[in-house]
Amino acid sequence: MKTIELSPKDKIKVLIASIIVVIFAQLMSAIGQLGASWISNHTAFDNLQQRISLDIGFVDVGNDTLNTPVNPSAVGRYVKQLNGALAERGYPLAVVSLQGVSGGEVPEAFSTVKILNLSTSEQKIAVAIASLPHADSVQFSPIAFVLGLLFAPIYALFVKSEQKQTQLAVEPLREPPRLVVNLQTKTLSCNVNDNVVTLQNKPLCFYTALLKFCIADPKAPLQLHKDVPSDLVTLANKTFSRLIELGHTKRKRPDFNANLDKTLSEIRAALDEVFSGLDSEKERYYPPRAQGEGSRSKQHSYALQHLEVDHIEIIGN
């Protein structure tokens, strides 16, 4: 079974939320239990009042008009029998006394006493009735506990999902890899790592020119068995002039048509180091190697066909 991994802080949040659910469910249950108790007591009281009203003519409770006294023995037996019937049926009531006559001790749980006054054509009759407090009907609800247990994993999943969304929201977007050509330091680097490689003047100037040339015309054929296009040589010479301005060299301009294979190999070696671990990102900057020999190699182009302006940054241009 897969577990939900949460931080200690989130675990506390889940625990508190589950406790709140249990308390809320228990509160709702208590309100329902109190309501049911009130209805039950009210119905039981009405039924008891009706029962006593029907029985009172057969109980020797005396007669004020005829000036006859109450028969304590008869009244006591009636009260006792009545309480027995109430207990047998689970009524939350008990008769404390009828016309001041008790039928025996009433359990202490029946602590709320109400006086019921009945009237006949000849006299008034007082009945003291005790009932169970409504609070006694409130009990712990297992359903509330079960709801808390069921809510915990559901809320934990919500917290975990919210945590992931927050991380995505606050986590800065990773900047796409970009080649950085620094003419001031004569280096190649990548903006997403610390790899920096120094290049000699000729491969640095040729590669800088190649980048610009291929961005402007990515479909131009650049074949090893042909001379380097004049526009590309012009760009390379301008870069070399810039190196002179930056104080890096006083030598004469190199022949960019000579030893082109060696120049491209030096460029590839530098890119291998700069984009170490970023092979797929390196492809757009990497002058393709020749595949095969002879006639097939003549079809080979070292052009960079997938470059755009925002893929490179040239410092000191």
C-alpha cells in the first residue's frame, strides 16, 4: 500500500483538520441527540399525563368535596406500579409523588422534577414527575470518529497536491541552455553550468562567424571539400579584428580555409566540454561530423541548421 509522505508540519495540519472534523461531527450528533431527547421526553410526558388522567378515577386519592383523605397505601402502590411500567417501556420519566404520596425511591439519574397539575370536577391533583436531563442523552458518536479517520487520508492527498502545486508555482522556471561566446575572455561557456573553455584565436573567430552565418542563412551548404564562403570568411575576419581591438593578438589574420578539419575538431572538443551532460542541447551548436568517406563525405555539411538568435549570447562583439 502506497504511503503519503508529508512533512512534520503537514502531518500536524492533517491531524488538526481530522480532529476538527471529529469535533464538528460530534457536535452535529450531540445536537441531534438533544433534539431527539427533547422530543422523546415531551412525547413521554404527554403519554404519562394521559395515563394518569385515565387512571385517577380508580385511585383512592381522597376527595376534597366529600372531605375524604388520601389513601397513602393505595396511592403508593399505584405510583410504584406506574414507575415499573415506565421503566419497562424505557420511558425517561418517573413519578416522584401523587398527591404528596411517594411510591418509593426514584433513581438519582431522574434529577429534573416538574409538577403536573390535573383537575377533576371535584378537586385538583398534583403529580411530581422526574425526568432524565437532556445532557444525559449526549453520547460519543462512533460515526464522528470514523469520519475523522476517513477524512485524514483524503485531506492528506489534498495537502500533498497543494504542496506540489505550490512548489511548481514558487520554483523558478529553468532557463533554457544557451551558448555564451565571450570575446573578451576568449571563452565558450553555457549559461546553466560552470564549464568554461578557452579557445585559440582561429577556432574562436571561425566559430563565432559560423554561428552568425548559420543564424542568417541556416540552409546554406557548407561542405568540407569546397572553400569557405566569402561571407563567412568576412565575418571571421571581423571577429579577428575585434580580438585585436580587445588586445588579444597582434598577429596577421589566419587563413580560415586552411586546416578546416582541425579547426572544426577544436571547436567540437570545446563544445563537448562546455555541454558535458547536456548532449541533446549540444546538438544545435555542434558542427556535424562527416559520415563515411569519398563521395559520401562530399555531401557532408558542417552548417548549424537549427540555430536562432536567442540560442546564443556573444559578449564583447
